[in-house]
Amino acid sequence: MARLFLRCMYRNKMFERTFCSQNASNDPPVFRPEKVLVVSKMSRYEFEKHKQPYLSEDELRRRLAARGSNYEGLMKRHKIHTRNLESVTEALRSHGVEVKVVQKHEYTPEKVNWADVIMSAGGDGTFLMAASHILTRKKPLIGVNTDPSRSEGFLCLPKEFSGKFSRALDRLLAGKFRWRWRNRIRITLEGYQVSLIDPVDLDDLELGAQDHLGPHRDYRYQSESDDERLLNPSERPLDATETTVLPIRALNEIFIGETRASRTSYYELSVDGRRWEKQKSSGLTVCTGTGSSSWSLHINQLTYQSTREILRIVNEETNSRVSVDSDVITRVADRVMRRYNNSLMFDAREPKMTYTVRDPIINGVFSVKNPRGFAKRITVRSRCWDACLAVDGGFSFQFNDGAMASLEILPEDALRTVILD
């Protein structure tokens, strides 16, 4: 499914319906969609049914119980999601808006083209998935958190509108909102036949549609519509180096590294055009301002425990007479921790990225000058054998020895979202 979707994205030019104000930013925004595509998450109950369609409801209940899961709990969450999804569709249709509801595997370029607005019904994961295939600044994405007690929904409308979307819609139609732009990362691949690299849909992997033991095996030569893909490795042109821009944008982050976490990732890194540095690590993450409060923050943040231990060492090295257990140190540790962690995050509108080298290997051969930092442009050349370039945890592209990825943020790739007044 992922290969068919992205192949269409390469071939089809996105057309845009102009329904929102394109005037100066100080003009009041206008929201008058005629067609809305709602991208719904797959609930855990639906996921289990999809994986095991041959089980009756009673058999599914027993199977889940054997795994320590609760059937009634799954059904309760599913009904909450369904009820809140219906509140979205009913509110839109009551205002004469044509609505279509799809799940991920029905989310095609044709349906993206059809809609004036894309809405996600789920959590942040559903929002990220919906955003990845919107390649125009003119098509807004609005997220509704359909299970606010179980999902933070940082990218969605406030939780107060989860079951009362009609109130949010009234504000949108009345122009009581602002456009919120979120920068995204464009990925350009260069190397041997990179245009023939098809992605692995990581949701398909969970559903068992692809073999988890070899997610990046060479699917490139299985297309019945492209003779070049049917070539044997010995018949492929040796000089087939090319450059291609992936038809997908990263709103949160990109991970580059070996597909198996226990393996060391080997690659070369250049930041903002500076000299190449050979590195070995547990992989590299690159994120936007939107993603700076997510995985990147959790990788780099200081804990209160670590901060106190650092201050204790500072006390010993400086012969300070302040007790580590005193209220003064407790308050200082809290302020230091918060200040450092806040410095790791930045606004979604800023045209920069932050990168992190995870668990860098530093010895007599390899070194990492700056294990983290900010950048305008990042280039990575793979020296791995079974590596991936994963986008927002949804799609994974093969990224093996010799392949090179250039990551950058361009104004035309920004995603249009909303903030209610």
C-alpha cells in the first residue's frame, strides 16, 4: 500500500482549491470549505480485529485475556473514539459540507486532491500521518483528539472540543482563529537507483502485512509496470547514481540508523556544509520545532536526579559549603533542570532543525565533536548495511552504504494548521 501511495505521489501533481484568504497576514482568516476529508485512526479494537479477522468476538475476548489485555476496555475506548468522530462529521454535514471518512490505508493522493481541508481524528500519530502527504501550503490540516483521556493530542485542537466539535467549527466559520505554520523537513536522496527505493509502511509491519525480519528487502524490482525494476542485480547499470526528492515531508522528526537497535550505525555527517565527520552511534535523529518537544527532548533532557548529582560534584570540586540536601540546592537543581530542558525546544515556525547523535562511540578512532546542535542543512552519507531513514514513525526508507540524504527546511513546505481564538 505504501509503495502504491508514494508512486502516485511522484506522478500526480497536487491541485489546490482556494477557499481560504490568501491576503496579507493581518487580514482576518476565512474558513469556508466545501469538501472535508477526515482521516480517522484505527482504534486498538479495530487493529485486533484486522489482525485476527477469523476470530469471533468471544474468541477475541479470550485471546486478549491470555495476553493480559482487557476486551471491555478496548471496546470502551473504541466507542469513545467513534462517538467523537461522529461529532466531527455531523457538525460538518450540518453546515452543508461534503465529508468523507478514511483510515490510513484508504488515504490516497486522489482523496487528498478532492478535499479543501484535511482533518485528523485520533491523536498526534494520526495528525502526523495525515500531514506527511499534504504537499501544498494552501491545504490546512486540523486535528481533533478523539480520546483525550488516553492521548495528549499536542497537535490537535484543545481537548474541550473533542466531544463538542460543533463549537470549534462555529469559531472557524466565524473567522475566530489564526493560521499556524509549522515548518517541515524536505528529504533529498542521492545514490544508486534511489528513485526505485520503495518505503516500508510501519503500520503494515505491525499488522503483519510485511515480514518484520526483513522489512527493507529489495522490493524495487517487483513492479510489473516497470521493466527496469525487473532487472537482476548483475544487470543493473553500475553508474545509476541519481537524485530524488521524497514525496513526503517530516513534521516531527527523522531517524537514520540500522533497522535493528542492537547494531551500531556507521555514517558520515556534515552540518551546514562543514567538513564530513565519520561517526558510529545508535543512530541520528533530526527534528523540527514541532518535534523538539517530543522524542528529541526525551533523548536529551536532564532529569532532576542527574541535575542534583551534577551539582553535588560541582560542590565538591569548588569546595562549596552548601549541603546537597539543603533547600537551596533543591531549588537551584529544579531551576537548572527546567532552564536546560527549555533550551532544547524551539518554535515550530523557526526555519531550523535540531539533531542528536544517539549514544555516540568515542574512542581512539571515532569521535563526535558536537553530539547535538541546531542546523539549517544536514547531510548524511550511509555506511550501514541494513539501515533505514524513518519519517515521523510512519514510513521507513532503505538507506544503505553509499546513499546520501540532504535534509533542509524550505518555506514552501510549511504546513498550514489553526489556532482558535
